[in-house]
Amino acid sequence: MKKTKKAPETVTTQQKKSMTEYVVVNLICLFAFLAFGYVAVMSLFQTSHIDPTKYSTEVILYQTDIVPLNLIITALFFVVLFALRRFYDFFAKVNLRVMEIALVAVTVTLGLIWVFNVRSIPAADSANVFEAATGAAQDNYTAMQSNAQFYNHTFYGDLSYFHFYPFQLGFVFFCEIIFRMFGTDSSMPVQILNVLAVGATYFALARITKLLFKRKAAEFIAIVLLLVCFQPILFCTFVYGNIIGMCAAVWASLLLIKYFQTEQYRWAAGAGALLVLATLVKYNNMIYLVAFVIMLLVHIIKKKKWQSAAIAVAMVAAVLGSNALVVKMYEARADMQFESGVSQVMYLDMGLQKSYMAPGWYTTIGKDTYLNSFLAPKLKQNMDVTVGDANKVAWEDIGRRMDALTSDGDGMLDFFSKKILSQWNEPTFESVWVSKVKRHTATDEEISRLHLQSNVIESGQMEGLVEAVYEKSLGQVLEFHFNLYMQLLYIMFAAGIYLMFIHKKTNIETVLLPLVLLGAFGYHLLFEGKSQYILTYIPLLIPTAAYAFTAVIDGKYEKVKSFFGKVNHIPNKYE
């Protein structure tokens, strides 16, 4: 007799939760609701902008919105949403596979049009990575060495950039492979991969929405929301690990959700492999590792699946081991000894400082502490110096800063509220800024040092579409869209968290992405912040927000109808 395969547990078939899961997932929902509910409310009252008079230096302005206009637009949106209830049967007829293909095709097409029009030259950290990767692709490791003429070498005291930031070598390794395959004369292969990664990310998020909520309407709305989420597309000009890391991490999340639903270990293995890639190209994706481990631990208690403990341990070992292995590999190839780098303690110190940009944004304090307290003395052969000495200096500075903040309650509240809003309520997330502030033609020295071909770069003069986004009305239209889009997305995400709770749809699957978002919120509340760091988390809001949309459209509202029915039957006093 053929054995019947057990149906995977999902939010629609699962009948019983463990108490541990119930407590953990609902605590996550509570904190996520509070965090993003605050951002949603504040988005109605103000918007953070990059000061146009100090645009290149990322100075943030906090501008008060026209609150009645925001409220009217929000109210009109909900009127339209309720009006869609009469067309609810439409969702049953939609071919979602066609929509998924269209989502990827439109996203990739828009991305390719943008990057081929912009053709920006890598600068700052991305230039250091690009220079090192193109050099390594030609077996030239000069850009990794101290006292060499690498990009911006004077800023680092002529010491290797990777002394300070060895975790960047993961993305160097990834880019080296790409440049060995496609040549070193342009950063365009990485930009094209960014575009493809956005399309793949959006596809994965649509599938996650389908897996979690089993509703065609939810996936349909998620696809629509993704189609008009333009910020990641505009960000594809940035030759850095943000977009590719986001793609790998979101796909890892999709596979982990499939593991939770099917308990087939191949999905967990795939999730672990993708998580390794995600953290290699962008170290901040360690936030996903923490979220995955937490949910795997809950899964152990809930299902008594001790294999999940082995999966969690294997993920941690693979992620940490692969990052360390890449550093060791480049140390051997470049004949260099890279140090431990600027530590998370120093990033915490940076995140608590005032900055000319916005509270907790970038300052040189981390680099300076590391250089002055550890790296420079050690390079002068004072071998008794350890990175612990630099961390000690950072901890002392953190203590002084916390004393100053706690002694002024209003000042501390102002500091952290502005830090939150400068990141989460800057609706462009620097997606235009990252290319607008860069040059679009290379100097002779850059052509020589960065292995660029002048004819490739010169074709990217700022004109047409690019000029319209940077300087003309199209850019203003996009800013208006971003502001309204994020305002509604935050409102619906917070509503989705609340509705999942009251409809008892909170579990380790539905709360996985909110946990990642909560981790990102907490990390960048304390550590170094920038609105561009938030960009890769914004699409994660969409599955939960899409659920809220469907819940609103599909709601029965019996109590509301009953209330208004009673109101209509209140007798007239003259009767």
C-alpha cells in the first residue's frame, strides 16, 4: 500500500503550538509592533531628508510634514482599499505564476536601464574593495598592502585598508571571482549582478508570502508592493555587498521556512549555504544568523527535533569559519598579516556619538581608536599591545557617553528618536544619493589604477533619464512616491503584526522576517547607523504588510455593522 505523505504544517493547518513558541513569537510581535508602530506614527508627522545644500556630506534634515494632507491621503487609501472588497473574487482568477515572471522581468529591466545610464565610478569603501578585487583577479595584491598607493591610502595612515576592515575581504573574494570571469575593466558586472539579485529577492519574497499565508490575494498584493519598491533598484549602482547579500539572505529565509514547514533537511542545508554567502558579502547579515538560530532553538523545543540543534551549530560554524578562512587565504596570497579590525565595541562607540550627519551616523572615532590604541603601537613592534587595549579605550568612551546621555533624559530621548528617524524615516534610503554624489567619468589616474577603460566610462555622461532623476521633476515625483509608499508600508506592517496576533497566525514561520527586522532596528539603534544600511531590510516588511491588506479587504466587520445598525435604530425623541 502506498504511504500517504504527511502534509506540511503551515499557518492554515497547524492546530497546536508549544508554550515556548507562543511566548517567544508573541514577544517578538510586541516589540516589532512597538518599534515600527512608532516609525509609522512619526512618518505621518515628519520626514527626514538629505540637506540639498550639504548633499555630498549626508547631512540629515528633519522636516515637518503637512499632517492634514498625510491624514487625508491615508484615509483615501483606506477608502480605496475598502472599495476593492467588491472585486475580491478577482484574485481567484489571477495567474500568479505570470505575475511572478512579470515582477522579475520588470524589476530587472528597470535596473538594467538605470545602471547602464548611470555608470558611476566606485568611491570610498567600494573603491577600496573594487581596487583590491580587480588587482587580485590579476594576481596583484598591492592594494591590500600597507605603504602602497591604494585608494585613499593617506586616510588610513598608509596602513592597509584591510587592517581596519578585514571583514570586507569576503566581498573582495566574491568580486574577484566575478572579475576573473568577466574582466577587470569595469565595475558593471557587479552592478548587473545587483540588478539580477533584486529581481531574485523580489521573487523570493513573493514566494515567502505564498508559503506563509496561503492566500492568492496576499501574494498578489505583495507582488504589487514589490513592483513599486524602487529604492533597491536605484541602489544597484553601488558596488558593494548590500544587494547581493540581501538576495542570499532572503533566499536563505525562504529555505528555512520550507524546512520548518516540511522538516526536510535539504532545505536547512540550502539555507545555511546561502547564509554563508550572505555574510561573506555583507557582514551585517549576521543579524539573519542570530534570527535563524533563535527560531531553530524554538523549533527544537516545539517539535523535539534535536537535529535542529545540529543545524544551528553547523550554521554558526560555517558562517564564522568561512569568514575566517577567506581572511587567512588573502593573508597567505598577499603575504600580509591582517589584524582583527575595528571591533563591534568600537562600532557601538561610534553609534552613540554625535555626528555632523545625524546622531549615531559615521564618525572616524572607531578607526582612530583602533589606529591609536592598537594598530600603530603594534606596528612599531610593541608586541604587548592587543586589540583588547583598543576595546578598553572604546568601553571607557562608551561609559562617558552613556553618563552624558543618562544625565539628560530629554537629550537621550532626542538623540535616539532622531537616530531612528534619520534611518527609517528617510524614504529614499540614499538610493539616489549613492550614485548622484559619485563621478560618472574617470580621471586618467583612476583609469590606470582601477584598470578601467575610458571609452566604457565616458559613455555614461549624465543626461536623459539620469539627469531627470537627479535634477528634474522625475526625482521630485520619486521622492513623493517614496514618502507616501513608506508611510503606508509602515502602517500596514504594524497592522499586519497586530492582525497576525489577534488571528492567531504567529509562529516561527510568520515571525522569522519580523525578527530579522527587529534585529536590524535594535542593532542600528545602538551601533553605527545610516539610512542606506536600512534599505535592504525594507522589502522584508512587504509579506506582513500584504497580509494586513488582505485581512482588511476580507474582513467581515460584524461588530462594526452591528454597532452602526444599532445607531440607525436609535429612536427620535419626537417620535
